[in-house]
Amino acid sequence: MKLGHFEALRPLCPRCREAGGREALILAEVTRGTREDVLEGVLHCPGESCRQEYPILDGVPIIVPRVRAYVSENLPHIMSREDVSPLLESLIGDCSGPGSVLDSTRQYLSSYGAGHYDDLDPEREREARGKGSVLEVLERGLELAGPLPLGPTLDVGCSVGRPAFELAQRRPGLVLGVDLNFAMLRVASRALRAGVACYPRRRGGLVYERREFPLDLPGAERVDFWACDALALPFADATFALATSLNVLDCVPVPRDHLAGLGRVLLPSGRAILSSPYDWSPGATPVEGWLGGHSQRHGEAGSSESLLRALLTPGAHPASVANLRLLAEVEGLPWTVRLHDRYSANYSVHLVVAEAVQDSGD
């Protein structure tokens, strides 16, 4: 955790904030780090009725409302080793087999690692070009957003980190990437602190190759990565000039609350850039929360984009978000997710840009 980000953004205790409080966290202890970067330590809520502690591991602070449950559920990722050779990792992967925690972790690290960094891999850069990268979605969103106020940038659902690094090249000020997936945040943190991309790249079945190569990331000194919940952002109102949420909306339990949360943390006239393929899953979002997409008898008859437009137009729907207003949109942007050498999933993404307006109660 970079001290410059912590001091500038002054994160709030998410548990207190849920109860209506505004307690700013303090850095209670540093067990490993430098003068500018805490690699291991503890954040503490000073509130008399709270006193919750939040760990910092591998440079990533875990600032979520139910931190004990989070640590318990993510223990295999938090305590995983990073010193295992590719040979032994392959053997352990064979032993653990399909469907294991290791197998599922390697699969999504492979997909997102390749999607974010293959174009910088000396062995893959040519074949990675022009394949519906999330970076192309980000670039189009920034074009539509137009001039932005000064202030820090928030990348919600940052995954393994590349969009945050790209934002630092295009925007002044601090950039913060947040995600709940600790294994992905570890990849992002290593890219930031060691200047190295390192991820398993799936060839097929249980066969992976470890890709590891140096990165040149201008502006990386202004980037940091934290473990935070998209539905419980631990920041004061009106903190960020820009918030991006790329292909996250269909991955949260309550999409409407995610929209309202983005609007809350944006400065007046700040922008939110959102994209989604509307690939709804009951494992991420209860069916009732699927935006217009759970029944042909629903008012939108399965049209997620129609309901999103209404939610971002104050007064257009009973559940419209009061603090965001739709500015621009583009339909049908390609986004490709690589699964292995012979299979990629091709999505058609809906991109919207919304402007923060005066909060009316969200």
C-alpha cells in the first residue's frame, strides 16, 4: 500500500460506513515495507464501537466490511506460495486435478493475464493485437468521456491491473485499482512493485506455461491496488474525478447499488465509464437482480441495456440512480476472453459514460 495513496484518499472504515459512520482508518503497524510503500502491516479503525483491524499483505490492503469472512474465504490465495518452480507447480496442478481451487485459480489468471499483458509479451505481442482487448473498450470510453475535472482515478474491478496502468499514462494524479479477487491483485501488485508480468497461460486441459517478462509502465509510480468491495467502496463522497468499471456490472450482487456507489464517490461533473457484456450468472447476481434480463415477461423483455439507460436517466424509472446521468453510449464493442489455445469467448460489450450529478439521496 503506497503511503501517498493512503494519505491522499483517506479510506474510511467500511464497517462503520455501513452503519452511517465516517471513521478514517489509521496505519497502526508496519511489519515490512519501505518509507513509501507498506508491504505488510495493519490498518485500524479508531472508532470506539468498532476497532476493526484490516490486514495489508503483499502490498495490498484488505478494506472490506466483513474482513474476517473475506480472509477465511480467500485463505488459499492469501497464503499461497510464490516461490514454486514451474515444474513443481505443474506437478501439483496434475495432482490436484480439474475443478480444484488451484485449477480454477490458474484458469482465470490465465484468461485475465493474457487479456491484459499478452500484447507486452515478447513472444505473444503480435498475435495479441486486434483481438477485442479490454484496453480498446477503455480507450473508447475515454474518448466519449471528454474533458474531466482534476482529481484521482478509480478503476473498480481492476483484475490483474493493466487498465489502471493505462489510465496512469493518460490521466494526471493518483490511480487506484480495486478488486475483491486477491489472486488477481497479487499479479497486479507484482507488476507494480517488481515491474514483471507473471501469470500461468493455459494451453489446454491441465497444461499451462508460466509467462514471466519485464514491463515498462510509464506512470506506474502513481498507481496502487487495494482489495475493496465494489458495493462498499471505502471512500468519502466526491473523491474521484473518474471511475471506470469495465465488465463488472454483471459480476456484482446488486448492479443498481454499484451504479449509485460510483456516483457517490465521484466529484461533481466527474465521469463513470462502464461496460458490460450482460453475461449474467446466478453465482454472481441473484436472478432478480439481472438488469431486465431474467424474463421475457419483464418490462424490458431481456434488454439489459434498456434498463441501464433508464437507471442512468433520473426520473425515467422508479429505481433510477439520482447521482449519475447518462452522457454517451456505444453498442457492440468486441471483447475477447482467451480460455486456452483453441478456445476464446467473444463478447459484444455495451459501453456507457455517465456524469456525476448532485446526489439526491443515494
